[in-house]
Amino acid sequence: MRRTLALTTAYLLTHLGYFSLLPVLPLLLERGAGAAGAGTALLCFTVSARAASVLVSGWLERFPARGCMIGGLLLAAGAFMALAARPPFPVLLALLLVAGCGISVNGLTVRAYVALAVPGSGSRHKLFTAVNLAVNVAAALGPVAGTFLVWAGRDERLWLAVGGCYLLAAATTRLMMPPVPATRGEVSTLRRRLSVVRSILRSPYARRLAAVTAVGWIVYAQLFSALPLFLADIVDRRAVAAYFTANAVAVILLQAPVSALVARRLEAGASPLVLLRHGCLLLALAFPLMGIVAHRPWLVFAGVVVFSLGEALYVPLVDTAFADLAPESAYESFNARQIVTAAGESLGSFAGAAGYLALAGHLGHGAWFLLVGAAALVLLGLLALRGTALPPSPAPAPKVAP
């Protein structure tokens, strides 16, 4: 109970800051950098936030996970606060990379902590689901605060507020999170870590899982790259936050029944891969639906609800599925997850910002979403033909912290 409370509180704080920033970040970047610059900055931030920890995970394993969580949170807090000084674009890119690195370190060590301290896929899925609910509570509140500060011309206060949220999360983690011991005494080299990831992905099941996950993240990334630009074109910019808040509230309402259904399906022997593909399918259908009804902004909420249903199914299952891939090391299992997520979400972020800005003026506001949906449906159809098997052997139970 203490672990769940500490983890959900920390995630609530970090994502309150994170979701205050994300819906307006493409708009902030577009002001001074144009389509290519905005896409590049989003790419850098996303790659760093999703995969930077892979470079240092060998060192992270030598230290207690709680300390690494705190270090990542403090690194992100400092970088976000420095952005309040409105640095030139090259410095902004560097600070976004540093902030993303802090987020990545915290994210990897949190997931490794759960895999080490919580036995069994079912128990881990319950904890990841609780975390996802906390994230979506933050996602319901954050966009309102972020859009208010940006439209009031207080960009610097937004950066300071985001950094402050990460500072509070670091304090919460230090005071409330029960410690777990370090898992490895020696430093694991990057070459060794990547070789372990390659060995994981030699499994046909793992390759299919990685492919479906990557497609899902490419589509998911449109939420915070193309969608803010799309909404700013079709509604009053002060109303943009309402759509992101609706997404978060819908996930909160849908998460419990969806997770109960997932738990029953997993207990009955269903493949996580099949369930993930269903989630990806819903994500992929949501954006064309929004693009088709672009001339009637109130109908865009229907697409948001479809997306939210896919998100409630997809996001917790990604962590659940990858937690079982490498029983020997939780860090190496989630390195595979980080690499796949970074590849999908960074590509999606860059393409979402640059692609939408390139097509909207010539083919209409919904053109990019129709293209994304069609491409995703084709890829998911091809992947479905590759099979839906379960992992070849069950993972041994992870070590339980004393």
C-alpha cells in the first residue's frame, strides 16, 4: 500500500508538470523554429525521454533504484527551470535533451523497481494500472494550467511550474518510497546491454510484440505533436485544453472496466500481443475520425473518446508485456521496451509536427490524420498475419525486495 501510494503520488506530480507542457510545446516551438525546427525539437526531447537511460542503465543497476529515481527527477527539474530563461534554440535543444534524460532515467528505474519488488504479472499490471490512472488525473488538470499560462504570455512561469512539479516528486520519492537493493555489483557495458536486447528480440514473439508496440507509439505520438496544431486551427486556441482534459477524464472512467476485462483475458490465457493489437487498432481509428469531422469541432470529441479507449487498453499492457520478456534482469527487459518506445514515439513526434504543418495548408486540416490512420491500419493488418502466439515459456518470478 505504501509503495502504491508513493509511486502514484510521484507520477501524479511529474505528469501534472509534463501534461501542462506537452499540449502547448509544439505551439511554443513553432513560434521560433517553424515546422522543421519544431519537429526536430520534439524528436530530440522524445528520443531523450524514451531512450537516454539505455546508455547509462549499466551504471544504474549498481545503485538502489530509489536513489536513481530521485536523481532523474532532479535532473529534469533543473533543465525545465533553466528553460524559463528563454535560451536560444541550440541551448533549448540541449536543455530539452537533459530534461528528457532525467525523465528517462526515472521512468526506467521506476519500472525496474516494480519488476523487482512486485511478484507476478497480475500484481504488476494492477500497479501499472494505478500509475496510469494517476497519470490521467494529471492529464485532466495539466493542459488547463499549461494553456492558461501560454495564452496569458507567461511562458517562463510554465517552465518554472513544470520544474517545481518534478522537485516535489523527488521529495515525495525520497520520503515515501520503500527502498530496494541494487541488483548488480559490476558495471554492464553498453555493448553487453544491447546484445541482451538483441537476444530478447530474437524470439519471434518478442519481435512481433516490438513491432506492434512501435506502431502503437507512432500513432500515440500524434496526440502531443499533430493534435495540438490541428486543434489550434479548428477551434479557439483557449479551448484546446478541453480536448486533452476530455481525453484524460475518459481514460479515468474507462480504465477500471478495461483493466478488469484485460485481467480476465490474461487469466484465461489470452496473448498480450492480441490485446495490444486491439488497443493499437482503436488508436489508429481515432485520428481519421477526428480528421473527417474537422469542420464540426464538437464531433472531434468522439474521436477523443475512441482514442481514450485505445489508450486505456494499450498503455498499461505495454509495461505488463515487456516485464515478462527478460526474467534475468528487469533493467535489460525494460531497455528493450525503452528502445522500441523511443523508436516509435520519436518518429511519431517528428512526423506529427512536421507532417501536419506540411500538409494542412495544401490538403486540409484532416489530411495528415487520414494518412496516419491508413498507414497504421495497413501495418497492423500485415502484423496480424504474422501470428498471435504466447511467449515460448513463462518468465520465472522476479526477486522480491525484503
